[in-house]
Amino acid sequence: MNLATKTIKAQTEKENDILLGGMAEKIKDKIFIPASTHKIKIFLCGASLELESSLRFKIDQLFKHYHFYQFEIIYPEDLFDELLFGPNKQDLLSLENLLAESVDAVIIIPESSGSFAELGAFVSNENLRKKIICLQDKKRVKEKSFINYGPIRLLKKLKQGKVIPVDYQDILHFTPSQTAPRSNELNKIRPAIFELLKQASHKKNSINLLDAENFIIPCIYLLETAGKKTLAKLFEFGSKQNHSASNAATSAAINVLLKKKLILKTPEGYVLSKAGLRKFNNWSFSSRTNYSYNYNDLDSIRIDVLSWRERSKTNQLFL
């Protein structure tokens, strides 16, 4: 490649970056943040979601049934695996601090060895334990155990987070009906979440690594087809995260979206599936009747996309 060709390529990439940076800012300010601010983000820990007999699985189903527009349940296991063990490794302490900054509450159900370890690790983090809601099994409240004498005792002593004794079996066997709209045990969780929100009282105005999945969906929606490199650049420009972390977060988010069948991989790039399109449309609601952002902004960004495609003749570089 001669010097002239290298110069043209560098200039083209610079122009692409400028256009992508502008689009990323608009997607963040006009779509992502308005659609995110009304959501209460909950990190739900417990036994594997593949275990349908677990309390975590049951609570996940009940939250989706009752609070679809209000709560967003997050399970960043796949993202954490990518960030911890992928090519761009992050340290565990950084991820715990990231989690503390990213979610409104952390609901931990100590029902498996993994969740015992999570509870111990999270309680040890000064920033994270303020957001912990530990659902303690009523039958084990008086047991002489590490969980009771260790992390639960520390939460109570410091008066941070919440420890709520609940009847696991009551929730596990609860079936929604008109006569019993919500389990009494489940009703104990919502007030605890809102009390933590009052104590925190913050407004979201930025994008972090755990937001990659939800940021990428509107990007693909607007671009219709997008490659991994394009999505990583958009996330980097929108989040202001460093290049390495942005690549790791984008890779992890794409893997999660593929597993959830929200996106499809085509020869031209990634596209939204029918399920992904439904998620984007549902995500746009701040309530059952109100939109969280102005649809005219979508048209404005589409014009930017057309301009980017027109001026970037070497767009294949970003697939």
C-alpha cells in the first residue's frame, strides 16, 4: 500500500469516526437515556436460571409478569465472563464497582453455592452493599451458618442494604390469579427497592459497560445492518469507555443478543430478529401509553445514517 493510498484510507476512517461519533451521541441522548431513565435496573442473583425449581427463576418470571414496564432485570453472567476471561480481561474489583454504578438494586437469593459466594463478595464491596436486597429464607433465619453470621450480620450491623426474610415455598408455589394478584411475600420486595432508590437518588446520564446490550439494539435498528466493528465504535463513542473495554463489552453483548435470538448474523452484518424488533418497540415505552422518546428523533438519525453510508464508500472496512 503506497503512501497516497494510506493517506486516503486514514482520511476516510477519520471521516467515518466523526460521523459515527455524531450518531452515537444522538442515539445516547435522544433514544438510549430517555428510554433508560424510567427503568429500575435490578441485578438478580441466585441459582442458575436454567433451574426452573429455583427461587431466582420464579421471581424472574413474576417480575416479568407484573412489572414489565417498570423493572429491567439484568443477568450479566455472560458479559462478566467475557470481561473477566475474554481477550480484554478486566479485574473482579473493577467489575464489582461497575455493577455498583450500573444498577439500582441487587437482589440476592442465597440458594446455591454460587449465590453464597456472590453475597459474600458483594457485601465486602462498600459501594455495592448499599444496594443489596438479600432475600433470606424464613426457615433458616436462626440457623448457625456462615451466611447468617457473616454477610447478613454485617449488612444488619452497618444498616446498609436490606435483609428480608421471606417464605421461599410461598413464592415458589404461587400462581398469579385475579383473586391473588401478587404474592404477599413478593410484595415485600418492591418497597425495599423503592427505599433504596430514595437513598441513592441519581439520574442516569451516561452509558456503562453493562449497557452495551441495550445500546446496541437501537444502533442495529437504525442502521438496519451493522458489523461488529461499527457497533464497537458506536459504543465507544457513546459510552466514552476506552477502546479495549468497549470492544470487550460489544463482543459480549453481541454474544448475549445472539443467544437470546434478538439479533441474527448475516453476510452483510448483524440485523434485528422479529423478537429483537419487538424488544426495541417495547423498550420505547415509558408506560403502557407513553413513549420515552420522540419518534422524530429516529428519522433525524436515519438521515445521518444515510449520509454516513453515502460518504463512506469503504464502509465494508467496518463489517
